[in-house]
Amino acid sequence: MSGGASGVRVRLEPWEDSASCRELLRGVNSPEMTSHLGGPESEEQILVRHRHAELTGPGAGRMYRIVLLPGEETVGSIGYWEREWRGEPVYETGWAVLPPFQGRGIAAVAAGEVAGAAAAQRTHRYLHAYPSVGHPASNGVCRKAGFTLVGECEVEYPLGTMTRCNDWRLELRSPS
């Protein structure tokens, strides 16, 4: 549980096979929420995403529900997962905060929390985020959460579509 400079406090709760987690995925699947991600997904794609959110294996990563305190409201999701980036294994992170809760600093506080969880794995040196270059809010989250802008890049998302993104990086541990 943490709080940011804005006084926002969140708790990250591990993703689970529950109706509330499936509903959260449906809630962040609107055209407004997915405009920088290739648009809304079908119900079948949502169910596949829900199953994939249960990452397994040591160091594989983890998905979470973002719970806003003190009201205990589920306001979004965030996680980290493994990927190969420029020949190096790293963690990637991504998040979604429901529209009524955006603009309060929730995602930045949650990003700090998820960075701590990723660092605790002691698996990878870096955590990356790849928001679209045209998405000022998500780029602002990276800045506020302490990520460093590495530069622009092309990332395949959704599958089969190359998207122009900013590569933001946060060091989780010093080189061995």
C-alpha cells in the first residue's frame, strides 16, 4: 500500500479468477479507454486476456487490481510481465484506470507499487513501459513514477500492428 505526493493511497491486489476481475476488464474495454491500444476487444479476447492475467512461474510477473483507499473501490488494473527487449530480458508494465478515477495520480502511485513488486523478484534489471507517443496521460504517468525516457520506438500492439511508442525505463536493480 502506498501514497503519492498527491495523497492518493492505493493497494494492489493480485489478479484472480473472479467476476469482479472480468468486469474490470470489460470496464476498461471501451473505445475511450482503448483508443491508443487498437480499440476495444471482443468478449472472447477479454476472456483470453483474463486467463493470461494469471501469470505463472517464478519471476514471470503478476497482474493486479488497483484498489483506491480508503473507500476500497476497484479503480483499475496494473501489472508487469517478462519480455525480451533489444536482446535483453526485461519486465514490461501497463495499466488502465477507469475514467471516473483518471487525473488523480492513481496510475502513477500504482506504477510505483508495481515497480517495487517487480524489483522484489530480483529477476530483471529494468522495468519498461511503452505508451503511444500520442498518449500524454500515460507518458505523464511514466514521468511521475520516476521512469526515464529512453526514446521513441516501434512496438507490436495489438498483435500484427506496429505502434509508435515512447520507451520509458526504470532501473529495478544495479548491474550484477
